[in-house]
Amino acid sequence: MASHLLAAGYDVTAYDIKESAADRLRARYASVSVAGSLTDVAIASDVVITMLPSGREVRDAVFGQKGLLPGFKPGDLLLDTSSSEPWYTEEVAQGLASAGVEMVDAPVSGAEAGAVAAELVFMVGGAVEAVRRISPILEVLGRRAFHLGSVGAGHMMKSVNNLITAVTFMATAEGLIIGRSCGLDAAVMTEVLNECTGMSWVSRNHIPQRILTRRFDDPFKLDLMVKDVSIALRIAENRKLKLPLSEEARALWRETQGEVPPGASVSQMIRALEVRTGVELSSPTKPVASF
């Protein structure tokens, strides 16, 4: 994302707790400035973009020691592209407002590949003028942006999107396991799904690229999927919504989380299911005809 902004002519000041990440960016772009602290980033910038694991890290980045807040000036803006908890987002926005700093939340869909190709989809929350202000930045980084409401609305939408993805992920895997246990070819079943009503992003992308290849290497982490599902369910619980399918999905994702190493790929959900059932989603070498 920083590379795309630099290529578009923006002045970029970078900071990462992993110094090697910022150093790689500086090695590629001579014009990038690497800051020694978050405070220095805010001093150098009119707009600060965060992309962090959760809202807790965003809150700490703003209000923590040598955080962004002391470096912000009235009129600056924080654009949080993390997948954050809306309640943390609202807390951060309120704290920034007292310093005259605006906030827009714009979590993304598209993962690492979308970031590399500048084809992210942004789910945006914030005041109309603030959103208009950062729209040129989003146009550089992605292919679509949807303004969903006030601050926090983007993060609500992201959790809903990932809840639906998580349930679809499990349903697709379990259906393929049934068919494979009966001798059906996992690759052909996936092709069938993609021509029928069972088609989804999971069947079109994840299964062929990560599972049938036996790579199980999607860069999105299983821990983050559990986090996002839990965010959506907390919102539902706060609104006294009873959602038994989503609640069961959360329990099953948490069960798998306990069975895999920390930081494991989301693809390991399907590998864990294969181990439990003794059924592998494989494809014979002999091609199967289609008409």
C-alpha cells in the first residue's frame, strides 16, 4: 500500500515496529522517510494510515507512549484500514476529536493479493467531508470504496463480511468432504459449485489455489478470522440477536484455533477438518470429462 502511494506521488513517512519492514520500503524507494516513532509519523503527516491486527493495537498506537497523539495537529486525519472492533474505533475517534483530529475507518477486503495489485475494496465509516478528503487515497489503493455511515460503520461491515465468509468457508469444506468420501473428485466438485448456486469466493479462489494444490498457505491468519467472527457476534449479542448458525460457527472456529499453531493460515481450518474426518480433498491425476 505504501508503495502505491509513493508511486502516485505522495510523500510517505513510514514506521513499523519491525524495522526491517520499513527498511525494505526505503531500499526500494529513495524518497520514503522512515520515522523513529509514531509521534514522528504524525508530525510529518497530514493523514496517517494504520494497518494493524486489531483495534487494541490502533488504540495503543494513538494513545500509547510515543504514540501518534502528541504529533497530531488540528486538522490532521487518521485513516484506519485495520480490521478493528467498532467499539475501539469509536473510543479512538472520540479521543482524537478532542484534539481536533478526524478519523475515518476503512477496513479492506482483498487480502495481500489485493494490496499488491491495488485492487482492495474499502468499507468506509466517517463524516462525509472526511471521507471525501481521503477518497483520492483510496482510489490509489483499491478498486471500490463504499461509504456505510459514521465512524465505526466500516468496521461493522468488515466483521459481517468475514462472518459470512467464515460460515461459507466451513459449509463449502464440509460439502466437499461428503462428496470426496463417496469417491467424487474434489477438483470437479469445485468446478460444479462454480457453475451452480453453491459458488462463492471460497470455491472460486481459496479451494483451487490453497487446498487442491495442498499448499494451505493463504496469508490471512486463522486467528484474525476468529477475531472478526467474534466482533460480529459481540455486535449481535449487544443487540440481543439470537443467531444459532453464527454462534455454532464461532465455536467451531475457536475449536480449530486451539488445534493449530499460533499464526497458522486460515487454510488450516480445512486441513483440521480433513484430519478429523480422515478424508482428504484431493483430485486423481486422470482428467474427468465435462460437457
